[in-house]
Amino acid sequence: MKHLNMDRKSIAFRLTTLTIVIIIGQAALLTFFLIIGGVISQAEQNSYNSFSEKVRNRKDYLQREMKYRWMNMDPYVEQISERYDKESNSDQFFLEISDPLISMLRATQVTGVFVILNQKGDAQDEAKEALYIRDYDPVLNDYNNRDLYYIFGPSGLANRLQIPLDRMWKHRMDMSALPSEFYEMPLSKAPLTSTANLLGYWSLPFHLSPDDGSIITYTRPLFDDENRLIGIVGVEVSEQYLSKFLPATDLQMKDSYGYMLGYRQAQEDNIEPIMLTRAIQKRIAQNGQPLEYKARDLENSIYILENHNLKGNIYLSIESLGLYNNNTPFQQSQWYLIGIMGENHLLSYVTTIQSILVVSMLASVFIGVVFAYFFSYRFTKPIILVSRKTKETNTGKRIELEKTGLKEVDELLKIIQSTSNMLLETSGRMSKIIEMVGLPLGVFEYSDNEKSVFFTDQLPLLLSLSSAETEVITADKERFTRIIDQLLSNPEEEEEDIYSVSCDPERWLKIKLARKDATTLGVIMDATDEMTEKKRIMTERDIDPLTGILNRKALHLQMEDGLLKRNENLAAAILMFDLDNLKSVNDTYGHSWGDLYIKQAVKHLEMITAEGKVLGRRSGDEFALLLYDRESKEDIRHSIETFYMGLKSDSMTYPDQSKGIAAVSAGLVWVGPIETTLDEYLNKADELMYEAKRNEKGYYCEGTI
């Protein structure tokens, strides 16, 4: 560097300076055009669009559930109104409306339904006559209402309906211990109109008791058939159940902030968080304080949250749920679905592009400076050696300049040639880095008239080819097409352009081919992550988590399919199984041993010959089995006898060292040639199962329809 400071007019110094300026200028110009061309801003806008679209789609789904399922009470409210008799007492009225109220619970798929009578009296905190029934899991229904719980109402009616009393059951509903809005708001608007569905009100979350979970309710006035106000009717949705409709994985697979529900009162500007679905949201919502935010992208309803305790920017996508119709009393009270994402996840792609640009520019400048210094200073004196080495190491197309006969000029020309090639390399390197920002996909092309194949660098990785195999297929089109044909011979069922590559580990590729004239063009993309996630979701949808066999919904679908495709000339039967003594095991040894008791029975059920069999769990201790395409009824009886023999020979040792077997009662109904529905078969099998419990517990009874 001392020599550099002393000889600023030398050719070496000026050439080095020029080279560095050109490289920096080129990198800066390329970065400038990428930014001005909208690459960064478009990537950022795409992130906002994607975030907004996910939240909007989730809002549409939740809104449809709330408005068209949970609020769909009209047919049942009409039946309830018709059965009211002002001369009869509340107990008789509740008995009359119990059936339509339970039907409303099943149809709306909520976690609870209730009717509260408006008794005469001055005190608003008096205990009200009410009928309140709850279903903690609306997805799974029991035909005998054994999945329901009795919250409020006369105990005699609970016994009559065979619905167990909840741990917080009371005869009457003490309104003084509850927020009055869910009851008083619809009542206060009742004089406006007798059209009750215009007066519905969604309450903010509250608890029926200190030990109960948080719920929201939708209530509306209840009129009798003469349009006299008699109380309110409503549904409840537990916060736990509602949170299932707001999966955090919608927004990102890991470390997602998820969704929250917000509420804006009439005449208020701020949105208050009313339901948090993840623990980390407590640091975002700050003890229920109104959200303070500023607009980032109004077109997509994207905002930046200002009052939170997390590092970095927090982005909100706010969508109004629109639960109330226009010109209704509560239309000014708005509910909102709020999606939450951190800047590091939302704009990760933008950050990656920016990092690549910065690193690329710095790398280009650094490499340019090093090479310029190396070629200009380290090898200026032995110029002939430098020129020879430059020609030997550079295999690209070069600019050939004739000698002028002037020594310094000739040397300068040679350095210019070297610098020119270096610029080409730097430009190519920059383009290559930008090209690498993308999906793992490969492209290939071959012609019928040529033996060689052209493909990109990613293709051998996708096809798991070694370096030697890659060199072979480059010049051997026939071998390459055999590889592609082998892949195309294993299509994934019910998927378009998806092909299975291997089973252990499982891998899938997405392959698309296009042919024009004599040329074939193909694109191959790795679809393993997509298919793995899809299969995981399908498995969770159809399989009972405790036993590993079909759940209720999948069981019914596959049973109906088995009945349709069975050979009517062969024997078939449907069996219902019920575990005896399960309650005793649970009460004596705990529910963990009850689960082992269930698994013990299922283990032997699964041992029944697999061909022509559909097995699944219908409820806690009930299982159903379809056996079809068997040679004879004796064949089926033999399978069942073998099952019972296996149970009796396989005892369990309980914690008190006592031994016992899993006792199972069953009903077997023969599938006949007459046209009969699956439900009719199941009902008959259920009757036979209870007959077995009465006559010979731990064995089975058989019959026909």
C-alpha cells in the first residue's frame, strides 16, 4: 500500500481503481434496478396479500359457522313457542320442549342450549326458571343422549331424560352471579318487534361458575304463539370448542401467534381483545387493554400493533365478522377476527432477498478487490507470466486485442482483457445467486432426433442420481426416459401429477411433461412435504386416537361402502360390542387402566380375519364390526367364537395383583338380501347386544331383521 500511495499515476494503480469502481458500480446498479423494479416491494406486498387472504378465508369459514349453523334456531324455536301454555307450570313446559331443545343442540352443533323464563318480579338478580343442557363434544353424538349433561333445570326431568347432572347443576339459574347482558340485552329489545331472529345478541365471553370454562352465547327473545314475551332462548359455544375453528397453523406451521377475537362497542373506536387462543397472546393483548395499532396496508386490512411486550414488529390482519344484519338493534357492536404474525415470519422472504442482495454485493466487491489487487499489483512486473497464466486459467470467450508496439499500452490491454473476463464472471456469479432463491425443482429437455439430454443442476438431486449416473444419462436419452417412465408408473391415488418415489423413507415427486413437435420438456418438483402433511391430516381425520382403529364418522362411511360392494351370495353380519365392567375398572383402578381395558378388547377384535372386515369405535365403550364376503354363517360364528376364546385366555393383571379378562357383550345381526339401511342394522345389533347383557353377559346374541 505504500507503493500505492507513492505511485498514484501508474497504470497499475489506475487500472485497479477503475476495476474496483466498475465492480462496485455494477453491483450497486444491479441492486438498484432490483429495488426500483419492485422486487422487494412486490415480495413484501405478496406477504401482506397472503396473510390477509388466510385471515379472510378463516373469517369467512367462522362467519358461516356462526350465522348459518350456530344461529340456525328458527325451526326449533317455533316448536318451543307452540308448546308454551301459560296455565301449566315450568316443569311441564320444560318436559314439553326437551325434545326440540335437544334437536336444536344436535343440529346447530354448539356446546349448549338453554331456555330461561322471564318471571314476574322486580329484582333482576332473582333465580330464574331455566332448562340448560350441554354437550361438551358436539362432533360426537350419542343416540341415547349419554353424551349430554344437565346444567340447570328440575332434577326430575333429568332423570326422565336419562341425562346426568353436571357437577355445577342447580335447579334454578341465579342471574345475580352472571353478567346480565346475555339475558337483558335481547329482552330489552323485545318491544321493537315480534320477529325474534332480528333481536339476537352475541355475548362477550363469561363463566357460568368460577370452575366452569369460558363461553359465549347467542340469545334472542322467546315469544309464545300469541307473541307474548315469555323469556329467552339461546345457544352457548365454549371457548375451547371455538378455538378449534381458529387453528394457529393456518398462519405458520411453527411458533405461530395464531388468532384472537376482538370486539368494538357502539360509539367506540378501539378494538378490545375478548378471546385469546394461545398463551403468548397474553403478552400481546396486555391484560385485555384495547389494541393500539397503525395502518400498514389498508387495502388488505394489515396493521402494526404498537402496545405489546414482544420483540420486533407485530402485524395484525383485522377482519369484521359481520354477525348482525343491517337495521338491527346490535349492528353497531362489531366482532373481529384478528390474525397475528411477527415480522420475522411474515416478511421472512423479503428479508432473505435483502440479505442475498447485500451478501452478493459485498461478495462481488470483495472478490473484485482481491482479484484486481492480485492481477494488477502482484503480477505487474512479470507481465508476460501473468498474461500466460490468465490465458491458461480462463476458458471463456476472450476479447483479442492486437499489440500496439508500446510496452505499457500492451500491458494495459492485457490487463483490460483480464478485467473484462473477471467482470463477466462476477456478473454470472451474481445472476446464479439470485437464481438459487426458489423452489427445489428441476427442468429437463430432449429431442427425438438427439441422443443427449439437457437438464438443470437440481434434477440429479431430485432423482437421487450419483455423479457417475448423471454423466451417463447426459449422453444416453434412452436410459433417462426409462428412469422417467419408471417414476410415472407409480402415480399417487387421487392426486394429479404426483408420483411415489420411495416408501422408506416416503418421497413424492410432482412431474409435468409437455411435448411440442419432436421436443419433450419436463418439470420435476419435490412434493414430499406437501404429501406428508396431507396424509397426516387424513389419518387424524379418520383414526380414533386411543385405539388406532376407525373413528365413528369413518366407520360409518366404510361400513356403508362395504355393504354396497359385498357379494350378496356370501354371508355377512354386523356386530355391536359393548365392554362390560369398564365403569368398575375406571372407578377401582383409574381411567388409565380403563384405557388399557379398552385396548385389550380392541387387540382381540383386530385379530379377527382382516379380509372383508370393517372395525371401528362408535363411542367410549361401544365398537361396531362388519364382516362380509364369508363362505358361510358358520365361518363368521367361528371367527366370533375364536375372538371370545382369545379374550378368555388373555387375562390382565391389575395394580392389586388381581387378574381379570376384558368382558365383552355383543349383538350379531345377519345381513340379508332385503334392502335395509345401515342404521337399521346397527339398531338391531344394539338391541341384540343388550339382550346378551341381560341373558348371558360376556357373550353374544344373534338375530335377523
